[in-house]
Amino acid sequence: MSTSSVSNSGSSLLTPQTISTSGGLTSGSTLTNNGAGGQLQLTGLASGINTNALIQAELAQKELPLQNMQKEISALNTENSTLSSIQVAVQNVSFDALDLGMPSLYFQSQQVSSSDSNLVSATASKNVGAVIGATTVAVTQLATASQATFSYAAPGSGTDTLTIGNSQGTQAVSISAGETNAAIASAINSDNQGVAYATVLSNGNLVISSRTTGDGSTNGTGNGNPITLTSANSGAIAAVSSQAGKDAAVYVNGSTTPTYSATDTVTDAVPGVTLTLNGVTPTNAPVTISTAAPAPNTNSIVSAVQKFVTDYNNAIVNIQTAVNTAPASQTNSALVNPYDGSLFGDQQMENLLSSLRQSMYTSDPTLTSGYQSMQDLGISTGASNGNVNGSANAGLLTVDTAKLTAAIQANPQAVEAALQSWSTQFQKVANDAAGPYGAIASRITGNSTQVTDLNSQLTTQQAMFANEEKNMQAQWAKVEATLATLNSQKTSLSTFAGTLSSGSSSSGG
């Protein structure tokens, strides 16, 4: 067997190879060897050419469009993610503007306050109708439930039945032999239809109380709603002590006749006002309940405006961040990438910023003077005091709550008209951009359609690319096989020639 060497050190595609032949290729030849991933691996056995490197170098140029396609898909998805975030932010602001235009926000109600809510708190029983002005309330007694203490021991054998009674009815409890009073109390409390609650003292006695407070009457003259306890096995129970239930007692505006209530929630003492009694007032120190005239709820309106401003500023910052954040390619030319998904300098987003800002300065001259714009109500980018701050430059809003509150209290109807007029035009601007059928949604849909098309093209191109790679590998395999055959023939001829030369020398001798 002879060997032949093919070498070229001037190219990375040509590597020194030693070709061993023994009459042709065999089934174990590297030309039919499958490498990683099952792809044919060509090592240039016959030619000395690094065929793998050659194929990959040629395919790399053809693969560039596929790589660009993948980058474009990634960029479109990145852009859609940013657009979706902006869309949600602007939609939130639109919903806030809708709330500011809702008539229900301006419905009249009465504000009721207490000089000491720790003792007596108060609310309007209905939206309107409570007596306007101040009312003094003195609490001399809180409502309590009736209670009774009993000693009781369950029978050692057999069963027993306890029956609890009060003005609300009766409640029966089945007792097992040897059952503890703690278990009995638990059974009493777990009966949701029962008339009593129970607990156990440290000495083991049962304390049973009514589930309702009060003395059993509506005017403070009841018998105290006493608790009774009987046993089917009489003699097992002994009464220890009892306490009558009491009604709450309230004196209004210095009256000597109290108003009674079976609970600590009193609805009749101050007409139109519900009192919650939390404690007994000191002697000669009643609590003052103040009831305002019916008007829109100032706090609710101010809170709604503040929520709008917070969400508006968040949306503005979102858009500004997107259009002002330059991609890396802007500062490093080596990183230039037409498929980065950036909204840097995006004209549509710049226009949206301008539209949102402009909508905050729109004025309606048909409205009451002094109530024609958001600035009239204290909603602006800051006071005109000659000082410019970063938030004002960015177009972010602030709320002058004192100015807004004063405007509501001075002319609530004019504030309502101003906010409703502004709400209508602002929602149009916001919804045209970020609504379900707005410009951003259309752009996202267009991008998504393009991504779908590109993915389809990419799948097709990748399949074609893979087939082309296989074809090139097959072609080079044929080249290598042909060269290997020629090398084998060359070796055979060289051997034959050597044989002839040797024979001729022998004859001549």
C-alpha cells in the first residue's frame, strides 16, 4: 500500500491530509460518516480541502437574509411590547377622564362630622335630608347584652339537654356524659340560629349572654331581657349571678329626656343622621355633630382629579422615555442595527405627546368665566411664579388642591360643566390614539401581521437553506469520491509500473 500527500498551507480551507488507499473507498470511509446533528461531515480525505469550512463560508453569505429576517421579527416584537405599554398607560388616563365627566361624581350629598369621633361618630343616613347645622350629643349609657353565670356539671352517665331562654326565644343544647363546659360553650356558639353566646370562666362556670343588646324594650323600660337556663336533669344547674341588658341612652341638645336605642347605632336622635356610639361622654362635655348643606362631595372630586393627574404623568413619562431613549447605535457606529425595535424619535409618538399636552390647555369660552379651562381649576404644569422646573419642562401636571377645592365650593355646577366639557375632548384625543381601534392598536396589528408573514417566510427559507446545504455536501462527497478513486488508480498504476520496471531489470541481468 502506498501513500500520497496533498498539502496547501496558504488557505484555511486547505489542510494537510494523508490519503491511505487500498484499492478504493470502503463502507468505513469518512465520506459517509455522520457528525453532530446527523449532518454529513466532509474532511477532504482525497483533496486535502477542508470542505466543511468551504461549505459554511459559502452558506454564511446566503444566510445573511435569514439572520436579518430574525432580527426584524425580534425588533417588531420589541416595538409592539413598548407600544402596548404606552397604549395601556394612555387608556388608563382616558378612563380617569371618563370618571371626571360622570354625572354621579357631582351628585349632592351631605357631609357630617363629629367633634370627637372616638366617642361618637356620625354619617348621613341618606344622601340628603339631614337637618343642617350643629347638634350636641351626650351619651350617658352604652347598650349592653343581658348575661347570667351558672355552675353546671354534665352527668357522669347518660345524656342531658340544656335549654337557654330570653326575649328572643329558646335554644336547646344536647349534652353528652362527662362533657366539659368548654365543649358546651363551643356548641352554643356554633349554633348560628341560637339566641345566646357562651364562655367559660377560670373556675369552670358558664357565662351565657344574649346575642342582642338592649333591655328588651324600645324606650328603656324593659325588664333587661333576662337569661334563663334549664336542664332535663333538674338539679345539675345552679344560678350564680345575672346582669340585665341595657339600652343606650343619648341626650340631644341638652334635653332632659333621653333617646334610647337597643344598640349603639342610633338613627332617631339626630334626624337624617346615623350615630355610632363608641363611649360615654364626660359630664357637661357633649360631642358636637355638624351637618353641612347638600353639595357635591369635594373630597371625591379632588381625589378623582389627583388620580387623573398621576396616571397622566405616568403616560407622559412612558412616551417620553420611548422617544428619547437612543439605541446603542446612536453613540457607537459599530453597533448600528436597523432592526433594534426602538421608538427613538418616532413621529407618531411625538405627535401623541403633543396632542395630549395640547388637550390640557384647551379652553371652552362658552363656559362660566373663571371656569373655562383646567388651569382655572388649579390643574397645570405649575404656578406662574417665574421658576421653571424639570416637571414643567416635561409637561407633567400638578394639582393646586386649595384652588380646586375653593372652585368646587364656590360654584360646583361651573366646575362640573368645565370638567365634563374637557373630559369629552380629552377622551377623543386619547381614544383616537389608544382605543381598541385607535392608531396604536392599528400599528400593533400591522406589526403582528408582518411578524406572522416573516415567520412563515423564515420557515420556508430555512427549509430551502437546509436542502441547499445537503446538496452541497452531496456534491463535495462525489468530488471526494472521484478524487479518491483517481488516487487509488494512480497508486495501482504506480505499483504496476514498478513491477514492470523490476521485471525488466531482472531479464537484462
